[in-house]
Amino acid sequence: MELETENPTFECYLGNLDPVWCPGCGDFSVLGAFIEAARRLRLPNHQIALVSGIGCSSRFPFFVKAYGFHGVHGRALPIAQGVKLSNPELTVVVAAGDGDGLAIGGGHLPHVSRNNPDITYLLFNNSIYGLTKGQSSPTSPTNLATKTAPYGLMGESMNPAFLALAYGATFVARGAAIKREHLSDLIEQGIRHRGFSFIEILTSCSSFNTKHLAITKVLQRMAPLETCPEDDLEALRLASDTRHIHLGVFRNVKRPTLNEQEEHIRQVSQKTGPVAVGSLLQAFA
Ligand SMILES: Cc1ncc(C[n+]2csc(CCOP(=O)(O)OP(=O)(O)O)c2C)c(N)n1
């Protein structure tokens, strides 16, 4: 599966299966943006590991020529973290929907953010459960009538980029499927970043969420960030702006990665020697 050329083409990364997404689905564009980033980074196919949960967006690994792990619903992040810990040389990328990542799997984001594994998380935010045909998700707007909330939702909708900032992810960005070149650039930056990169991707569901994501309305509100905000308060303010949808990098900072922290613990444990279980038990007696 290794790249045969110094200058890989787009086709070098296309898997053997044709994407099965609906016509007009934004996920096609995300796939294109990812492949473009992989091509620019000249990632060898055999060094890419794509991990996903369950959902339309989680079918992503099927369509890329790379290693893939189609996991269980909501558990892509811990699986990816384990992959990176045991195979540090791999470029690990996670694909998950807003339901997968923020509903059933929502408990993993704070912990993976603080652990800071060197992985890139593509959160496909179409504000709906697509695969199961149109139930409300944590990012559905309150006025969106769905099969599970025919009169609109109760509760506020979640803001993925804002959450990732609050949880301390070291790289946080927001892109949009409709801005493919910009998104590709964000994915490239995310993969280059050494640490946990969280990229919220506004995408569309052409079958079950056409009203909320009406493209002309969304496009009018999109505002690219010129530069990455210097302080966290400004980043949080911009990420939570309700008038504009800011796109770009909200945070890009350095902290030891999980693999580096593991190496540190390994060295400390070698110095101090194994913990004697007997004395440990006595401490609790
Ligand atoms: C444990 C478990 N609960 C529920 C489901 C059903 N299920 C499959 S995908 C999905 C949600 C998909 O929505 P999202 O993650 O937003 O991805 P999308 O399809 O919109 O890309 C659900 C609830 C499941 N497969 N496993």
C-alpha cells in the first residue's frame, strides 16, 4: 500500500469503494478536502490510520486507501488514542458525526482533550442523525422539528468548537464542507500539529436536514478568521458568536503529547522501580 510516487495524485488515496452518501451530501467535499491534505503532506498510505464510529460520516475510512477501523458508536476517540499510543509513527485521523461525537460519545472529548494524543479529529457537524434518518442531535437548533422532536427541541444546542476550546484541546478549528480549499488547509494544519487537533466541520445532510443548513443563509453568516486569536477568552467569544459563523483556527498551542507523557512516566518508573503491591495494600489496611 505504499505510495509509489514522490508526488502522489488524488487517486493514490481513493479507496476501491465508491462513497455511498446521498447526492448533495457535504461529506463528499470533506473526503476531497482530507485527500487533498494527505496528498500535500505526502502521507504514505500505509502510515495513515482512519478510525470512526457509526454514522454516515463514520463511513469515511471505507473510501480512503489507508488502514481503517470502523468502530462502535461513540467510541472512535478512545480507539484512536490507543492506536496512536501503540503505533506512534502512524498519522491517526478520526471521523465522527455530531451524534457519535457529542451524544453517545460525548464523554470522551474532555478526556482526550486533556490527554493530548497526537491525533486529528474531524467532527462532521450536520446537526442531525443522518444514518438513522433524521433524529435530533446535540447540535440541532432548538427550532428544528425532527422525527424525535416534531414540535422543536427542548434544551440548548451544543457548540463543538466552543466545547473543545473549553476542554483544552491544543488545536481547535472550524471549517465547512462548502469551503473545501480552506477546509483542506485546516486539515493539513491539524495533522501537522503535534497534539490533539479538533476540527469542527460544518457539513450538510441533503436528505434529513435541508432547512437549517440552507446554504445561502449559512454562507452569508460565514466569516473567516484572519488570524488565530491570541487569548482563550477571545477564542471562546469568537467560537460562540451567534451572528457570524467564524471559520479558521481558534487555538494552536503546544503541550506534551500523550506519547511523550507516557515516555516520561516510563522513565520515572524505571528510576523508582516497580510499586510493591504488598506495601500498597498495607497503606489501605
Ligand atoms: C449503541 C448504539 N446506539 C444507537 C445506534 C444507532 N445509530 C447509528 S448511527 C447513529 C447516529 C448517527 O448520527 P451522527 O453521529 O450525527 O452521524 P451522521 O450519520 O449524521 O453522519 C445512531 C443513533 C447504534 N448504532 N449503536
